[in-house]
Amino acid sequence: MRAAVAGLATPDPLGRRLPAVYAADDLAQRLTGGFDQVLAPVHATLDSLWAYFDPALAPPDFVDWLGSWVAAGGGRDRPAAERRRVVAGAVARHRVRGTAAGLAEEVRLATGLVPEIVESGGTTWSVTPGTALPGSAVPALTVRVYAPEPSDALVARLRAVVEANRPAHVPYTVEVLPLVGEDPAGTDRTVAR
């Protein structure tokens, strides 16, 4: 529920709905005016209820609550514009949840670093029967990030993200390595937050 807003008027004052005998009664008008002050935020919220479900328009505290509805992740320590983008993109990220691409995006959102993901599985197609299957029969997942300053907090955060977004049956390892000079892959893996 939104808090009272100073000077917010109700679109339909209760005093106008009273019988005519109370129209000039000062006590009745002041009493209904008090109710109007309490009900005005309710009217304002209901009149613009559709905007509360749009992350671009919702009040900042409601964006966080809306994010909890769609399991958007992120945190309150991030700027409001970024939290709005995270909530707006939650449904698209759920479509790829459990895949390497989905896990990479969740790690990037949580840490600001682009991970290197190595998985044991694979897919292929062939017109030749009996073609060898790609990958390994033993499931495994390695998530590696190169950080300017590796820390135990980063490792803990990375483990939590991987645990929440990996396929449930796949064991995993997490590696946080120091970024020295250029990234081994030759790309800039840091993301501006």
C-alpha cells in the first residue's frame, strides 16, 4: 500500500455523497474529509494499477517486489535503472534457464563479470548411423571468471548463482582467477555496472 501523499485529492469526495441535510454540517464534512485523506492514496493506486506491473513505470520499492514475483534476481544495492532492466528481462532469462547461455547471463548480472562456462554435454546431428556422441557421459560443469580482485565474497556469490541456475543433476566447480593483463580469451570480460 502506498503511503499518504501530501495534498493528494480524491476524485470523489465522500462529503458530496452524504444526504443533503449533512451538506452544510461542518462536523460531517470534516469527518468525511479525514476519510478522503486516508482513501486518496487508495484511489490513486487503483487508478494507475496497470503502471505498477510495468517495471519501467512502477515505484522503485514496488520494482523489487515485482522482481520477487518473477524470480528476477539482482539486488537492492544496484541502481534503480538496472533493477528495472533486470525485472523486465526476467521472463526472457527464464526461457534459457539451465543452459550455458542462461547461466552465463545470470552470472554476469550477479557479478558484473562475463564467465567462461565449460560443460560436459553436447548435441550434434549426423546422417551416418552410429556416429559418436559429443561430450562426455559423465555430467560436469565448470564456471570460471577472471576478476580484477578475487575474493571469498565473490566466490560465495558465484557459488550461490550457479547453484540456483544450473541443471539440478549436474555437479559443478567454480573457479575465480585473477585477471592479469589481457584476458586469456583476448576479450574484455568485465562489464560496467
